[in-house]
Amino acid sequence: MTSTDVVSIYEQLAGLTNQMVVAARTSDWEGLDHLERECAIKASHVASAAPALSGAPRLRKIDLLKQILANDREVRDLTEPWMVQVDNVMHGVAA
């Protein structure tokens, strides 16, 4: 795997996490689940075979990671209240 391949995968991951934010904003839980699975597959590929990067590719990877983490935070912010509601319903707690 080349540095170009690694950056390309991180760009794909950033794109998927952007789509995950949109799915969470629109309460598309099935779509979000599908995107999460796609993201996990891509992440496992890059985690297992990615070489260390330097220079411009390393900086691009860092920028993409920041974007991925920001998207992850937004998805969590959008889904956690919903998950609390689901948990309450499953345990018979009135909202």
C-alpha cells in the first residue's frame, strides 16, 4: 500500500463519515448502520496495512483524521439522545 493509497482510503472514510452525519441528521438509522459497517471495513484495511507517512501525505492524513473525528462527534451528539429514549422505552421508563 502506497502513501497515495493510504490518503485515498482516509478521504473515503471522511466521505463516509460525512454521509453518516447526514443520515443521523435525517434520522435515517438504517442508512447510518450501513455506512457504519462500510466505514469499519475501510478502517480495518487501512489499520492493518498502512505504512507510516511523512511530509504532505502525513499532513493530509492528519487533516482527514480531524474531519473524521469531528463527524464522529456530531453523529454521537445526534444519536445519544435517541439511544437514551430507546433505552428508556425498553426498560419501561417514562420520558
